Amino acid sequence: MSIAMIPGYILMIVVAVISTYFSQLIEVGGKHPLEAAVIAIIIGVVLRNVKLLPETCEAGIKSFEKLLVLGIVLMGASLNFSTILSQGPKMLIIVLATMIVGFISIYLLSRMLKLSEKLSMLLAIGTTICGGTAIAVTAPLIKAKEEETSYAIGTIALWGLVAIILYPKVAQMLGVSDFAFGVFAGTAVHSTPQVVGAGFIFSELAGKTATAVKLVRNCFLAPMAFLITIWFAKTSKTETSNIDFKKAFPWFLFGYFVMAWFHTKGFFTPEGVTAFTKAGKFLVLVGMVGVGLNTRLDAFKSVGLKPLVAGLVGSVLVAACSIACINLLF
């Protein structure tokens, strides 16, 4: 971590603490209807878009995923593999089904809307695998234009932000179980921060399940990026020998699963699990502040209507496929 990141990290930590305080302060009918993560995102969005952020904080804000990733790794200490592996084949089926249905439908819809081939591909991979990370990894591999990358990331960020706030509330009103919502969030929400946020807003079990499912989904980023690059190389006759596909692999998931393995084998005391979990949840909350602080509403003006329509319809299709698979298999 460089010194330049410290001011931004301090700002995000302060906002996370404030969000936690206000979530406990607001009480309706003996319950706290506004989760800290939702408050954190809202404060972050406001601070960003009223232009109150000092320049010294930008480096840390842009690197918010470093803290989020550390939080996810620590959260691995609360996962017992036995609770996940028993449903492993069914989860894998849902992950693959949502990815295939989502990717094909979003790509075809985008092409029907006359979006460029590369923008269509970025929207498809961003929605079905790993949000902005998948787009950032794939864009240079297929030599996408800067505006195509920006449009895709902006579209995914917008609908992912809506999903964080909307999906948990709707699911709670419908009486969806913690486990079912965790599987749904892990397969239907776009990027890792959005999945983790939506899961933990719903419940702790949903958050753990969503995180585990999403990290399995992330494993497909590298092979998918490879296949897309090979396809584009053949159609455009470009060279792929200088591409480093290792950058497309989310290496931090090893840390998460190692921590889960330690817990499963009983290497952690109950006190240790509690400490790791609390620290991890707080860092995830800090990550939600980062999501808000990196949301520039004026950026969506340049996206245009067609990518937004493709992103919305694609999100709905992926969510519908996830729900159908969950109802069929569980």
C-alpha cells in the first residue's frame, strides 16, 4: 500500500463507522430498516457527486477493492465447506446456466440494438461474470475503444447499484430464505462488491453463500477472456502471443478458500472465527463506501439509452434464469 492511498482509506473507514452508527440509530418497529451498507453507498454517492472530495483522497478511493478483497478473504474464516459442498453440483449448474443464458441473450440483444460487436461483448461478459473487473480485463484483449469500455462499465455499475438496494428488499418482502437469496445474489448480481453487498444486506448467511458462489463464478473469468480473445483474434487476424491471461484470474479467491478450509478443519477457535468475521464484515462495509464514492452519476449521461436498455434487460434475464434454476433445483 502506498502512502498516497492512506487519505482515501481513512475517509472510507470514517464513512463506514458513521454508516454503522446511523443504521443502529434508525429504528422502526424494533427493527433497523436501513442497513449500514445501503447508508454507506448513499453517503459515498452524495460525496462524489456534490464534488466534496479532496484530490488527496482519490488514490485510496480508486483502490477500494484492495480493502474489499482483504475483507472477503477474512470472511472465508466463517465458511464451513460442509455447508456449501453438499449443494456444490446444484450451485455449479445454476452458475453455468445463468452465465450461458445471460451471455448469449445480452450479446444478441445488444447486436439487435445495433451496438458495436466489442461493446456487446463487454456488456455480456460484464453482466454474466464479474462486472467492471471482467470488462477491464477483456477490453484491452479485444482492443475495445475507450468509450466502449466506459459505456460498458457505466452500464454495469448503474444496474449493479440498483440491484444492491432493490434485490434484498424485494426478497425480504417475498420471504425468500437466506440460502436461496445467497445463491441468487451470487449468480444474478454483477460484480464482486455488488454481490457481497447485496448478500450481507439480506443476512449474514446470505452474504456468506453469495460470496462463495460468486468466487466460483469468478473462476470462469480467465477461460472466458481467453476464448473471447481467441475468437476476436481469428475474426480480426490479430496476434495473441503477447497477452498475459494470468491477469484475468482472481487470485485472491485462494485466500478465501484457504481460510474456509482452516475453519472446516477446526484450526480456528470460535473466538478467532468471530474476530476474523467482524474484521471482514467491516472491510466489506468499507468496500461499499468505495462503491458509492466511485459512482459518478454524470458519467451515465454519455452512455446513451441503448446500452442501458441492453444492460437492464440482460440483468432481468439473468435474474429470471437464476430464480428458475433455484426453484427447480432446491
